[in-house]
Amino acid sequence: MKQQHLAVLIDADNSQPSIIEGLLDEIAQYGVASVKRIYGDWTSTQLKGWKPHLLEHGIQPIQQFGYTTGKNATDSAMIIDAMDLLYTGKFDGFCIVSSDSDFTRLASRIRESGVSVYGFGERKTPKPFVSACDKFVYTENLRKDRIAKEQIDVTKEKKLIALLRDAVDDAADFSGWANMGMIGQIVANKQPDFDPRSYGFTKLGELIRATGAFEFKDDDPLSNTRGIFVHNKRQKRRYN
């Protein structure tokens, strides 16, 4: 399979150095980070925590002075660079690392060009920016020093179960069984910031099983398809 070439643009003013290892590990699941740039005023002591990580991970620091009080020059520099990179036509996706809603229009514009946008930010990130991305990952789930999140009793999460039921029904074939991979894609399309780790689970399959609302089977003999298949217990099964 052809690997996606990604441009990684990090807003140092709105990101924490403690996420960097988890961030790059996460990005590696989507493709190759061909460009890695981080933006900020590197003459400021506020960004000193980032400096040890730049050389280690091959991240290019982009200097941006704050020319005007109250205006974020870093945002403007990132947006200009993103559009320049987009116009080269060399990238399959952009990873925008920030919790700032100012990147909402940028994410929408990149997607309009048929290029994927992966957003990364803290839970405080405004919803418009989250929704503008193909996928959004909360950086609290990426910190290597974080304490493992306790698994939530998802049997009581009505909105979550409703989301999963809808995704299973949308992905199901005539027999009522749905492929796990297709379920994950539909959930991501409906809710870009969905992440099993937010509920204390590593994988989507583990989370779905914990709800107790679905049946599972390995492989589908009717379609001769291999994989994990899920069935909504509320729906009548036509075939086993």
C-alpha cells in the first residue's frame, strides 16, 4: 500500500512538549511525516521546554516574533505555510497540532481540496475546529506520562451506545452483520473526535464489547470475508 505523505504543523504556543512522543507515534499510524515544523517565538523562555525535543525528532523550528500585542503571529505563519505546502500537491494529509479555533477555516479549506486533515489538541479545543477535521485526537490521550485512564462503565453511556448502534446498522449487510473496520470508519465520519481511549479502552472492539449491546463473530462464511463482525442485538438476525 502507498503510504500517505503528511505535513505536520505544530503550534508551540498551544501545545505541550509532553505530547511529542505520543503525537509522532499516533501520526505514524496515518502515514509518513515528510514535513515537521513547529511555530513560535523561540527567543521567549516560555517555549524552552520544547527545545530538547526538536533535534531529537527532526522538527524544524520556525521563528515568529509577536509583532503586535494581542495578535497571534504564530497562527498566521502556520496558515501561510500550510497553504504553500497544499499548493505543491505533494501531501496526502495535514496534521494540525493546536487547541486554537483560528485554524477552523484552514482545516475546512484543506479538506475542500480533497486532502485529509488530522487535528490534535486538548479537550478545551472549540467544537468548530474539531468538526472541521477528518479526525481529531485529544492530546490528553497521547501523553506518555499520563496515568492510564480507568475504564468507564459504558453500559450507562446512552449517547455512546446510540452512536455505535447507528454505525453498526449503517455498516451492516443484508444479514445484519457489520465489519469492524467499516464501523470504525462510519463512527469517525459521524464524530471526528471519537476515541476509545477517552473511555479507557485501547481498541474500538474492546469498547463495543464492553457495552453488552452487540454480538460478535469471526469471519463471514456467506461473503467469504475474514475479520471481526458485529451485530446489533436489537436487530433480528437473518443468518448466523
